[in-house]
Amino acid sequence: MSDSSLSPTLQLACELIARPSVTPEDAGCQQLLIERLAPLGFKPEAMPFSDHHGSVQNLWLRRGEDGPLFTFAGHTDVVPTGPEEEWQFPPFEPTFHEGDLCGRGAADMKGSIASMITAIERFVAEHPDHNGSIALLITSDEEGPATCGTVKVVEALEARKEKIDWCLVGEPSSTEKVGDVIKNGRRGSLGANLTVKGIQGHVAYPHLANNPIHSAAPAMTELASTEWDQGNAFFPPTSFQISNIHAGTGATNVIPGTLNIVCNFRFSTEQTDTGLRERFEDLLSRHQLNYDIDWRTFGQPFLTAKGELVDATVKAVSEVCGYQPELSTAGGTSDGRFIAPTGAQVLELGPCNATIHKVNERVSAEDLNTLSTIYQKILGNLLVAG
């Protein structure tokens, strides 16, 4: 889609949305970014990785050799559309309606990527000899398993001692208006798949069986009511939630032999995943349950409480928008969890998140133009001596 009446940011956002890059597909989005930035001196490096989930396209684009290294991070993959007949406009045909750009990925996060690219283009045109280096880390595996995307690129960069100093992730962080919320950290996510073992039998002869639902109920009640911590100045208290429970054969006269429970911790920097596992399993043992458990840590908590990146970003939002942004660690996980452990300062700043993953995803068109200006200001605040 090309319309000369649109800003460069909106034109590029439309081109990206028109590519049906349902995770883990990239659908040519990364090649489009190469075509825009290679003429500006960015060196493209394709970094594909694969595992049993499939193959993933990743892209590392860098301009400059010296530090400090500022990196924009984002993803070209989008979640599935859901029932297309429920969309007001076709999800991969970018459409402007009542001031919004509509389409899958408009907010999460092709709009942010377009804003990054045009911000870089203007910044490099004005400051071709800027300090340090600028890079983009782009994956097509953020909305999927996230096993062959940013995490693998970061491992490769670390192995060759290529260190990111500042990273801005373009996730849709804003709530009511663009830039009103900056994510300066995220809670960790720890998942458990628990199988409580009993003995199957006839409901009329419970003394010959062992009902795992009955056995596990007191433990589940205690888990749900436990205060794991009180949080801290940046994080709410750690939360525990049971998301799935399954047992039984479907018959009313059969005591089940096993109970499967899927649950999740969202934890703050007051906890470690190892500590939570130990407390969880100690509680199960205290209730004398016979169980198997499969743990998976989806991400560790991280926090960028202060520093050059926070200062530069808050200043840019204030200058462009005229209001002070809120720093927040609320919400789910993001690829920032893979970058922060390297020692990088990591923030997330993007458009409003009200429609992400929904039918009829959309974003304010003007917000994307504003976001591009904010991104340009952040680059200036960090990479221009003054």
C-alpha cells in the first residue's frame, strides 16, 4: 500500500501490515527493513535458528563499530487473526478508519517498527557522525514459543562479546495516550505442569481407591491463599494462579487415577524461580501428595530503575508530548527478558495496547507519527554530544 499523502511512518506501517506474518513467519518484513536501512550504512546479518518448533528468521542490523550501542528491538510476527469474518476490515489489508490504522500488527508491533525505521532515517540524516552505534534486533518468534528468536540472537551476540548498552523494545506499553506508560521492567514467569497420582476405582468403593482431587484440594487451597512476598517499590506482590485442571474419565461412577493441574507464578525481584519451586514442592510434600511435576521458567524478572536510558526516554516523552510518563512493570513478559540479563538497560515504549491480540486491532495513526518523533529524540538524547 502506497499513498503519498501519508507520512513515511504510516506508509511503512501499511507495507508491513500487508505482509501476513503470522508467527513464526516473517513474510518478507525483515527484507523490507534491510532495504530501508542498508543505504544508511547499516550492515544486515541474517541470524536464522531452528528447533523442533520450526525455523525462525531473525535480523541484526548495525550501524557503527564503537560503543555505546543503542538497540531497537522488535518482532515482525503477529498472532493469528481469529475469525476473519468478525473483522470490520480484512486483517492484512491496512485500512484507515476514524483516525485509526486498522490491521493485524498495527499496535503489536508493526507500527512501532515503522516508527523506529523512520526515526532512524531522520536521525542519521541530521547526525551522520553520531556517537556510538545504532542497531536493530528483529525476530519473527516473539508471539510463538520464543525459543529461536531474540534469546538465540542475544546468545550469539554475547558469544562474540558484542554488548548492548541500551535497548528500547517497541512493545505497546501505552494505556490512554502514547508515551503515558514506559515499562522499565517485567515480572518473571514460572509455569508448572503438576500431576497428582491417586488410585482409580469405583465411586461406590472409595476405600479401594485414592481420589487425587480430594488429596490435592487442601494443598491447592493453601497455594492459592499463600502470600509469597509483599512486592517492592517497583513490583506488585508475586501472584500464583491455577489456569487448568483436568481429571477423570468422563464417567460419573469412576474415581480418577490422576489429576493434572497447570499453574503459573508471576514473580518479582523479591523471588527467584528456584526459591519458588522449593517452596511449592515443600508444600506438596507436607500434604503428603504423590506427584510428578514439570517446571518451565519462561522469563526472569528484570528492572531498569534508573540510568541514561530512563533519563533520555522520560525527557523525550516530556518534550514531545508535554506530560510525564509513568514507569511501570505491569503486564506479561516480553523479549526484554532475554536482553536485560546481559547487563543492558532495557525499556519498553510503544503505542496504546487496548486492542492488541484482539479482532479489529488498530492504533491511532497520529500516535505512530508521535512515537517516531519520540524515538528520534531518544536517539538524540543518547548519541549526540551536547
